[in-house]
Amino acid sequence: MSDNAVASTGEQTGTRPAEDDVLAELTAPVPEVGDGGPEMVQLLTPEGQRVENTEYDEYVKDLTDEDLRGFYRDLVLIRRVDAEATALQRQGELGIWASLLGQEAAQVGSGRAMRPQDYAFPTYREHGVAWCRGVDPLNLLGLFRGVNHGGWDPNEKNFHLYTIVIGAQTLHATGYAMGIQRDGDVGTGDADRDAAVIAYFGDGASAQGDVNEAFVYAAVNNAPVVFFCQNNQWAISEPNERQTRIPLYQRARGFGFPGVRVDGNDVLAVYAVAKQALDAARSGQGPTFVEAYTYRMGAHTTSDDPTKYRVSAEVEVWKHRDPIERLKSYLVHTAKADQEFFDAVDAEADELAGTVREGCLSMPDPTGDSMFDHVYVEPHPVVEAERREFAEYHAGFATEGGH
């Protein structure tokens, strides 16, 4: 994602960049922090003021005050889960963690725009989408703790397992969407039957061959898939200007389907744009590219140090665009929520954090032979032979006093 893949030339090739080039890059002026441009869809300003939009207002007009408070609750709770997971990793309880800090609105807005029959293909950072699809946060932590392979049933949640290989999930999503199409579950007019797929990836992943191949397949097959790019400005340590010469959403035009840029820190705008794109996919109008313009407030993962490649002033600018404070301001100014509600959400977040911490620390380690359990759906003679060989090898270390 913007979290993905592209490291510097020197890192990729093992060569050392010329000293003059390094000096020029270090002394170059800091690029101005963008605001997404006039083409960006926005329904809430960073100050929480409602912005009218004739094209997208209809997609949020039926949201009730309870729905809006639900968005806020989602944002707060998943941020707390994320913070707790980061703390657990720092304390040695998780091997690694990919934080979503700053990207909550992009994930919650798009996640809540989905219907139950829609299917999501995530990367490894879509904790907010997982929350919206009903995945227990402890199942996410189990993967990063190394005690399971994810732990949820993708077909039960319509939320695929996390994909570590950068961009590979876009091909999986396109193939699944083509399957839905061939099953006749697109364009029937039946709201409970017509389905769509949404594939998540980052700005860095947009440079991957898999992603562009997925665009080609989706376009020529008119597949019911939404390509949802969380442009968080940084592909590990590479900024956008090292990734693309044009706004990412404009790439869709070259493949023959529409693209739109939305304020990724505005949960209402993301919800509206994602809802429109998913509706179009379900009705047989084919794919859409959505660029959620947001920012990765923290590190790429807990093994990264962003202070090595970006300036703190940039982070400070984006703090004032915080998705949670933006929605809270709107709820307060429109009297859709009071202090009692906010206090209750904070208390629920505290309780959830305790549950996550306790559950993580009490996860049992898997047995060695469990690695053979889910290789195939049905028993397989080669796997069973390998299981027996492993058991015999392990038993060879046994002694009278134990192992």
C-alpha cells in the first residue's frame, strides 16, 4: 500500500547512490502538503462543516443520527484496537503490526458502504474494514502474533484473509468478481442478490504489475469490482512524487473505467463515493477506481522509522485533518450527539482495549503438527505422510525425563 513496496534505488539494487545525489535529495525543499485538489469529493471540511455536493448528497441523505453516531463509534474503537496492538508489539507480544492510524475514515466509510453479500479483499492493514465485516480483532492479532493464519472464515465474513504479497489481492478480487458475474449475481435488480467486490491497496502497490493486470482484466470483462486505493502519501519510504506523475485516480481512464478522488479523512464522503461505486458494480456498470486521499500518521509497520524520511511539519499539518475530530465536531455542531455519548464510547474503547490485551496474552501457542491441518480441504496422502514424518522426527528427541 502506501504502505507498499517501493524502496529506494540504492536499497533495491544493493548499489550505493552517488554522494551528490544523496546530498541533493536531503537538501531539496520539502514539497508542499497537498489538500487533494478541487477534484476531490468532500462532504465534511476538516473543521467538521457540511459541504453540499449535488452528486453525492443523495448517498448520505438517508443516514440517521444513529448511523452517524455509529460511524464515530467505529472510528474510535478501531483506533483504540490499533493503538493497543502497537503497544503489544512494542512489548514483544506481537511480531509486527501494520498500523492504520489516520486511515480510519477511509476504511470505515467504505466498509459500511458494503452490503452483506459484497466481498472484500484486503491487504494487511484493513483492520477497520475487518471491524465493519464482523471480524474479531483478536483474530487479526493472532496472525501478527504468529499463532494462526488469520483465524476467520472468509466465506462467513465475506472478508478475505490478509494478503502480504503487495497487490496480489487485486487479481484475486477481479477473479472473484468475474465469478460473481458468471454466476448471474450482477445486474438482476435484486438488492439481496446482486453483489460486488472491493479490493484494497495503497499508492505504492499501484505501481505493481499485479494491480495493473487486474485493471486490464476488470475493464475488458466489465467485472463488478471497486479498486479502493488508500493513498496515504508514502509507499514505505517513497513519497507520491516518486510513484506517479499524475493523480492516481486518473490512471483509471487509461484502462477504460471511471476514477474518482475522495477525501479519505471524511467518513461521509468515503461512504458516499464507495456506495456509488459499489452500486454501479452491482448493477453491471463495471469497475471503478476510488482514490481515498489520506495520510499514514504513523510508521509503515512497527519495524519502520518514518522520522528517517519525512519531516514532522508534514505530520503536524495532517493532524488537523484528523477523521475522528472532524466527525466529532460535526456531531457536536449539529446536536446529533452529546457529551454523554462521547463518554460512553470512550468507556467502551477502554473496555475493548482490555479485552484485546487479555485475549492476546492468553492465546495458546499452536502445536507443531497443526501446520498440516488446513493445507487441503480433504485429507491428502502426501500431507499425511509429512505429518507422520514430522511426528517421528519430533519423537526422536524424547528422553525418559521428557523432551
